[in-house]
Amino acid sequence: MQWFRITVETTTAAVAAVSEILTAAGANGVQVADAADPEHIQARTADEVFDWRTIPHRQAGAAVTAYYPVDDQDAARLAQIQSRVAALPQAGFTAAAAGPVHTKIIADEDWSTNWRQ
């Protein structure tokens, strides 16, 4: 099976709105990478330390990613998402919230055996 990955570059303030756009287009969930993540992660114990200089993370903005099974609706789904993302500034978000939309076809891998390689 192949997957149609759609990633929207956006702002921290618009993450929830973009997540809703992708979910409304049929995603079962989203992946968020946000430069603001270090501000919100708290140590769970006194001896737990986060050194963000050594942990890869976004330096600016946010990206919201969703995966859809490849099908004959990909073009229509993408057009709908692009249209809704472009309208974010009209809903009160900054122009940066309507960042570019990236796509990629991802091959489904057999993770039960590929991890060994």
C-alpha cells in the first residue's frame, strides 16, 4: 500500500486549525512538529533533564502532517486542503499560517522486519 503524505507549513497559533483541515479531509490523525514544543515540555521527575541543544527540533514555525491512502481522490483532497489553508488569513491568522503545502507518496514498508536492518 502507498500513502499520500501532506505537510502544511504553518505557525504555532494555527496548528489546531490546520489539524482540523487535515482531519476533515479524511486523516485519522496528524503529526505536529512545532518550534514551540520546548516551551511546553516539562520534566516528569527531578532528575529528568531536556537539553534542547542536543535534541533535533524545529527552530521556527510549525508543520502539520497527515497521511492518506493513495486513491483517486488525492487531487481533489489536495485542492480542498490548499484552498482551506489559503483562507486561514481571512479567519484571523497571519499570512505565515497559510504556508506552503508539501506532498509526497510514501511506500508502505514492512516495519516488523525492516527495523532489523
